Amino acid sequence: MRTTLGLLLATFAAASAAEINVIPRPVTVVPGQGAFRIRSNTALVVAPAAGAAGRLLASRLALKPSEARNARDNSIRITVDPSVSIPSREGYVLEVTARRVEVRGNSEAGAYYGAQSLLQLLAPGGGSIPCVRIEDYPRFSWRGAMLDPARHFLPKAEVLKFIDLLAMQKMNLLHLHLTDDQGWRVEIKRYPRLTQVGSIRKETRVGLEREARGFDGKPHGGFYSQDDLREIVAYARDRFVTVLPEIEMPGHAQAAIAAYPELGNTGEKLEVFTRWGVNKNVFNVNENTILFLQNVIEELFPIFPGPFIHIGGDEVPLDQWKASPAAQARMKELGLKSEIELHGYFIRRMDQFLTSHGLRLVGWDEILEGGVDPSATVMSWRGSKGGIAAARRGHDVVMAPNTYTYFDYYQAKAPTEPLAIGGFVPLEKVYEFDPVPSGLSPEEARRILGTQGQLWSEYMPTPAQVEYMAFPRLTALAEVAWTPVPQKSYQDFLRRLAVYEERLRALGVNFRAAAKQ
Ligand code: ACM
């Protein structure tokens, strides 16, 4: 009898556990028995400090929020309580019993994440929530994705949709790669030609660059006005997503040089670049150019929340500086022995400028090569090497290695996959990523702020294609960024993903089904 009862209970617990499909997987999940049923008269009680979580639940559950009162039956209650003992500012406790639901965040963000978990406990289309107690908080504070509207412009509506998807999986950072050789995508009022000229290229390379198959003969353009960006930033803020702008320098600069030729090294009249790949047309290092770029960045200060501003720094061919009498004279004047040191000087000038405004520079890992102060945060993209070196030198680090987080790489080998830049980063590989490389001391490991997925868009001409490359790999990365290593399991992730895919489908996301060959 005891055995039968035990077995029954065990079976029940397993059945309950199987209903807990939250992604990213929470830190602790203790399944209970039974379920809370949402009725039309269920009270949604929202503390004033938990407004964002309340709005999310009100809109998704079609309930009207009311002000905080004492706990009572048939209610969903959301509060912010900084004394909730969770080791993160983004943590929450979620308790579901058959009588009531309680979400307690230790910050407004924590309450919001508790609400997101609550929505994922509801079966898609269902009205009941399995009884459970969840205690949860993120492993990393930087849980991001990078969109590249420079290579193919993304309409504002798609950016807003993407922010909702980030928030749904508890990601908190959107990096916008706003400028590149092929397009300048941000309105700068002081320098209108950046968008008048720099936001439109006359045509685009067809197929892979190395195949040199010609051009499509169609103009490509688009940019965000400062008002658009304010709207994007506000929308993101409501969902606890920070928007990080990137203005590329001194490389990936051809669209800007096409608009203002005095920024270049050769005086040649350039057009906005129509091909892909690393480009020799880089900014010069004249004082006027440095001031120009600082003025550009300064216009962004009131729009973006900070504290980080990304200045690129990657893939800077040194040929033009080697050949330029002005660059050589500048090096001599500054006592610099090589063009790499000139690159370092350029980055340090930007770092000093940002630091003097209370902001922090982020750059791709090349910024380490010319010497940069530890105030700069390093985004490690050429594998994890740069991140390891940076952490050892006392920099903060974001891990964005191409080997795990470049979602412009192929995700499957099937010949039916759409054209991609190359590489191979399948879902399971993303899931296995650990942003903290082995061999770091505990102090160095604390320098790793987190990770983000890259959606370089040379071969993503449409929003649908961006979604196809992002999902579900970015969903796997969300779990990498949130869930402690001992709680991770790829098999269990796939089980939960099957339900998550239904949610993505309902939201009209063009994901690649994990089960597809
Ligand atoms: C990069 O992929 N060039 C950062």
C-alpha cells in the first residue's frame, strides 16, 4: 500500500514537473500538487513598484490590475520586495498554489521576470497554472543580442518585436550595430549627409562575396530618426532591455566617408559600399575626424541610457595609414612606433571622451592590440582568446565568440538551408557554450559580464530571415546566460523548447524548428 501510494505520488510529481516548461530553466523549481485556475473574476493585484510586470500580465491574461491589498484567494499578486533573499537584482520568487499566485521580485525587473515565468507556466491557450514554487535569478548580468541594421535595414516594427522576444526569454540587452561600410542608419542632426548620402547604397552584391557573381541593381536604404531611436529605447526600457548603440570606427567606415570624404585617407570620392568583407577605407586619425566622431557620439548621449557605448574597433586594415603622409606625420608627432599603436591611440581618445562623460566604452577584441586602458570593456568575437586576455588584464568582458554566438553561421547542414556566410553553429553547440572559459581565476571570471548572440545581416535581407537565424539559437543562448551550469540539460531544453516553439509560432516568429533535419 505504502509502495503504491509512494509510486503514485512520484508519478504525480513527475507529471507536474513535466508541465514546468519555463525557458530559461529557473534556478530552483519545486513542483506542487494541483493547479491555480484563472477565472474572469481573478484579481490581479499589482504593487505600484511592479507596474511593468502588472501591465504584462494584464495584457496577456486579459485581467484588470488593481492596487496592492492583502493576499486573498483567487488572486495573482505581484510585489517588489528588496528583502527577497535572492543573490541578484533581477531575481524573483514565484509561488503558485491552488488558491493564489504570488510573484515577489527583489526589484522591478525581478517582478517582471517572475511575470514572464508565470506566463510560460500557462499551457499555450490554457487557463490554469500548475502549482509550483520557483526561486530564480540570472547567472550573468549581460544577456544580449546584436542586430545589424547596417547591412540590411530592419524596420522599427521588427526591432520592437525582437525586443518583446528578448524580454520573453529574460534577455536584457539589445546591441544595435548602427553603422558600417554598407549603410549609416542613425540620424545625426549636426552631420545630415551621414544619412542623406550614407544611408543608401545603389545596389548589393548577389551571393557570396568570393563568388563575385555581380549585383542586384536595386538601391537599399533606411535609417532610424532620433525619434525612432527614442521610441525603441523607451519600448525596451519598459521590458528591462538596455539598448546599446554601436558607431563603428576607425574601420567599417565607408558609408561615412562617402558622405564626408574629408574623414578618409585618400581624398578619393567613394560611394556607399555595395560589396561585403573587410574594407580598406578607414577613417583618418586627424584631430578634426576624432572631433567629428565625438560629436556624433555626443548626439547619442541623450537618446541611449548608457552606461555603455560601443565604438567597434574591429577589422581595421592598416594599408591606408601606412601609405598616408598625414597618418605617418601624426604617428611621429605622437611618438607612436606602429600603425597598431595609432589604432590604440584612436581608441584611447574615444575611451577618454566617454569616460569624461561618465560613460563606458565597449569595443571588439582588436582594441586590446594597440593598448587600451582597463576602463574599456572588451567584446570577444574571435573565439574566447581575446576575452581571456582581457579578463587577465583587468577589463570587463562580454563573450561573443564566433564559434558559439555567431548566428549568421549555418545552423544545419541540409542543402535546403538558405545561403549563409559560412561556419557551422548548430543549436546544441550554442547550448553547450560556457561564457566563463576554464583556467580563469575566480577574480578574472567575475570580469565576464555575460554573453550575446550576433545576427550579422549580410545574408539576412529580410526580418523573416533574421528571425530564422535567431530562433531557436538565441533561446538556447538565453539559457546559457541565465541558468546555472548544474541545472542545464540539453535534453530537457529540447523538451521545453517544443512548447516554446508553439509560443513563437503564435507570435508569428519565423523560427527554425529544432526537430527539422
Ligand atoms: C566582427 O565580426 N567583425 C566583430
